[in-house]
Amino acid sequence: MVRSKIDFSGALSDGSLMKLVEEIVFEWCERHPLTATEKVKLVRRLFHSFRGLDILQPLMEDASVSEIMINHHAEIFVEREGRMTLLPVSFESRERLEDLIQTVVASVNRVVNESSPIVDARLKDGSRVHVVLPPVALKGPCMTIRKFPEKPLTMEQLVSIGSLTAAAAVFLKEMIGAQYNIFISGGTGTGKTTFLNALSQFIPSDERIVTIEDSAELQIRSLPNLVSMETRNANTEGKGEIKMRDLIRASLRMRPNRIIVGEVRGGEALDMLQALNTGHSGSMSTGHSNGAKDMIARLETMVLSAAELPVQVIRQQIASAIDIVIHLSRFRDRSRKVMEICEVVGVEAGEIRLNPLFLFEEERGADGQVPGSLKRTANSLVHTEKLVMAGKGMEGGIRG
């Protein structure tokens, strides 16, 4: 009887559905007494099973939760302040989890099934969702949700929590103002997207920006002239796919001042480099790596996967396209910090030479903490042409 009343509630407004759920719960409680608190929890659980994310909804509303990891329907972990915890809750069945996954994926016009079992999606609040289905996921449907704060962190906040120093922040502000091309590298969960959001706040408000992402997660709110684009998977017939490479090429015809590529993972790195080398100074992108030097090597590999070009040609493209590399790391105390800021000087003796400008120096600490700070090296910025053209001279701590 209860199920028959709610099965057809899809056409109801949220308010009407909530009222119907409350009536059903109160009727049920006449035979199964519950406390007021238990009634509220039951009403919310039932409502969220139809309009929210079921048992995940309270976790989505919990600001302390940064990541939700579902290994299968009865095994859910969350991350709070860098610590992972197994929750004492589960979906009622594997089928219920599969239904929720299909709802999330369909809301952003994507498809996931046995023939295409891996997909990236996003929720309405911008949270990133990654889904893997059987037979690839051996234990059952797997879903990971990366939450982002309602208000993106500012550079001032990153400085206050020790992610970088005020001097490094001033330097990066000068670099963005002078339209240096910046690449942010780091491992998974090191805060690359958060840092890119913070850097974007230094972009002048009168510029036109185009963002390109696999799954939209950037939260750029300070720029009025902004175009955001997202890739699209192929449909069930294998048609209609729009890759990041297609979007990068399309962006060149949209008269952008700067192009922001959320993350490069493969052959689109070649298109990104070409875009940076065609007059779109001040552009930014991110990628996975273990360090600034490693990021350069990974970019070489990405480009090689897209075109059979001589390594020396690729290195010249990278050196002329990217001006500054910022590498982020996640420490054993779960803090996220800038490890190094390097200038890409050019190609010397066949190799790309990096000029370290800021390096993190760790100090002795106690209680598992990792004290230390980002120190300015004695090296000076080699390429100052953009600073001069921007009328900034050699200010902002550019010299060592």
C-alpha cells in the first residue's frame, strides 16, 4: 500500500511529495511507535530515496565530508579532514544503487552500462562523480563522489592554512597579471582544481575566458565573460562523442583571451600546447604527476600518444607553451601544500630546463605534523618579457 502511493509521485512537487511521505510515515507509526527524532529521520530517508541521493543525501549535506567512496552497495567509506571511515549504513540492495547511478548519469546526458562501464559525471552542486560497473568492478557497482566547497577557497585562505606563502601568492598574482601560461601538477587529491579556482580569481574581470573539462567541476565565479564547455560520451550507437580535443579546437574560434583546460590526460595535450602557442597567453591547465620535472616528461608521453613527432619538436612545443609549473603534494599529515614553483626556461642540450623559483623545505615536527614552508630560491626569473610588456617591471619578488 505504501509503495503504491509513492510509485507515481514523480509528477508531484517537492513540497507535495514531502507532505505525502509524512502522511504515510505517521500512518505507519500508528502501528510501529517511533520517537519524534526517529520519525524525522524516516521521513527524510524516504523523501531522499525518491528526490535526493537516498542514504547519500545526508553525507552530501555534511560540509565535513569531502569524498564519498562506494565500493559496493553495502560498503561505503567517507573522507573527513583526510581520514577515511567505513559507515554503518548501506543501500537496501545492489539494484537500488544501480538505479541511483543511472539517475545521476542520465541527469548529465551520459550513458553507463556493461558495454561502457566507466563514466565521469557531476551532480547539480558541481560535485564530481566517477562510476565503474561490473564486469570491470568485481565487487559490484562502484561510485566515487568528490565534493567541492560551496564557496571556492581564495588564495588568501590557502595562504592562511599554509598551502603556500604570501610571497609565493604575490608572485603568482604577478605571473597571471602578466599573462604567463601556468601548468599545475600533482597527484590525486592534492587540490589541483581548488588551486586552479584560486588562481582564476587573479584574472582581470574584463577578459573573456573559455574553460574546457572532461567533467565540469571548476567553480570560477569572479569572471563575467565566461564560457564553460564539457566533453560528451558517445551514445548507445557509438555516435555523438565530443572529445576534449574537439573542444580545444572549437575554443580557438570563440575569441578567448585565455583558455583553461581542467585536466589533460592524453592526446589532447598536443591541442592544448598548440592553443597556448597561438597567442592565448595567460592560459592554465592541470595534470597528474610526481613533480614538475615528471610533469614535463608526462606531457611528452601524452603528445606522443596523439602524433608521431620527433621528441625534440615536442620539447620545443612544451618549452614555448608553458611558462610556469606549480607542483602540489599531499603530505602524511593530510595537508596539501605547494611543493615547487618552477620556470620553464627552454630547451638546452636537448632537454627542457626548469628554473626552480620556490621550493618547499620541510622542518622537524612532532605529533605527525609536517612543518615547513615554501622558500624563495636564489634564482631569478629568466624570461621577464611578459612582465615588461605588462608594465610590471621587476616587482613582486621576481628576483632572487
